[in-house]
Amino acid sequence: MFTSLPPCVGALRGRAGEALIHRVAGPTAHEKRARIHGAPGPRWFGPERPVRVVHGDAAMYVGGLAALLLQSLHPLAMAAVAAHSGFESDPWGRLQRTSTFLAVTTFGTAEDAERAVLRVRRVHGTVRGRSPQGVPYRASDPQLLAWVHAAETACFLRAHQRYGRHPLDPSAADGYVADMALVARRLGVPDPPETTAGLTAVLARYRPELSGTAQSRAAARYLLARPPLPWPARLPYAFLAAAAVELLPPWVRARLRVPWVIRLLLPFARPGGHAVVSAIRWILNATPPPATPAEA
């Protein structure tokens, strides 16, 4: 237990947990957590649903990074991110917005989840432009939304099955894909997959559209080799990054031209990934979320 630790270790753990929470959820992290987990009312997903198991586990840190890398291989999705998301100028802001959306739709009230979806759809409606190759894009394009959803779902699930505390059995894995489909439909994704087999088929259909571009490779270098982190955090992050890259198929790694420092760590990716995820889990357990009230 946290209270049984030596005072210096307990204080260090508490500070590390606070720093991580504020990086991921922003300066109002505790207020957000209290609202998401504590507000009364019905939820989209009950406590027994697989999406709560996956999104509540520290393996999401690996899955989230893997998802960004995989999503970047779609030239139009990457062009939209590069031009509109601020992933380099405001990387923590983008992470905080994404993590808040996932938390609200997974654990928050149905009313708050609906509002979060409407906000995202409004933003998507304003994002449009042309790729460096001159191809027009719209963030609200159902085909782009479907790609982003499929890549995200696959990477979150794959990371959980490898690094999660409680990997899902096949039926629960299908349940996770079905849970994610509920959110995807509200975001405008037409006919999202509801099983792992369906998810695999969707990803395969997109493969001819994917390519390593200058933008996707620059994003990979930034995310993997030049993260906006203080130096003491760089080594554990490098192992987390290697774990994320190792989740991806070899053809994805080749198209992204993964930086050499991460390629050197790939033989140690799984033990390193388990160590870092376990450390994150231990740190975050010092500040558990408020209990979710009985849901009407």
C-alpha cells in the first residue's frame, strides 16, 4: 500500500503520479476526473464492459503511441494532423484533449459523452485542406474517420493483450471492438467493425492506401526520437516507444523508417515495455480515480 512505503519513496511516487496525470489530462486533471467518474447518471458502458478494462489500464500508453504511428501512414489523415492538430506546437494539449475524450466517452455520463462527441464533430467540420500532393481532404470524410477508428481500436486492443493487467478472452475482445463501434457511429463512422475478425478485414482493405510520406516519417522521428520530455524521462520513454513500434507489423516500421535508436531497442521491447507499463501502473495507483456512483 502507498501508506506503508518509506516517506521518501511515497513522496516521490506521489509527485511522479501528479506530474504524469497533469501531463496527460492537463492542469485541471483532478476536477476532470471527479466529474467523469463521480457525476451521477447513466453511462454508455456499464462497469462490466471490456472498453472500461482496456481504457482503464496503463497499457494504453503503449497503444496510444502505436495508434499515432499507424494512423500517420494514411497520407490524407497525416496531412490533416500536420496542418491542424498542433501535434508539434502543442503536443501535450493534443494528448490532453484526446485522453479527455476517451475518458469521458468510456467512463463519463451519457450526457457528457454526447457533448464530447458533438464538440469533436464540430471541430472535424472545420478541418479541410489539401495534402502536399494536392489531394483534398476533410476530417469529416467517413473514409478517413473509419481509418482513424480502425487503427486506434486495433492498437489499443493489441497493446492491452500484450501489456494489460487482465488480457481479454476472445469473446471480450470482440466486445471491446463492439464497444468502440458504438462511439465510432456517433462520430460519423459508417458501419464500423464489431468483431476482431471484422477489424482485421477493415485494416487490410486500407493497406493499398497507406504509404510512408515525408510527413509521416517526420512525425515518427518526432514521436520516437525527439519527444518533448525532460531528460530523466527519455530512457523509460524510449522503451515505451520501442514497445509501441514492436506492436506494429514489420511493413509499417519499414514505411515509417523508424529511427535507429528505437530499432536498436526492439530486441528488448517486450521486457522493457512490461517494465515501463508496470512502473506507470504503480505510479498512478497512488492517485486512484473517484469511485463511479451507482448508475441510473
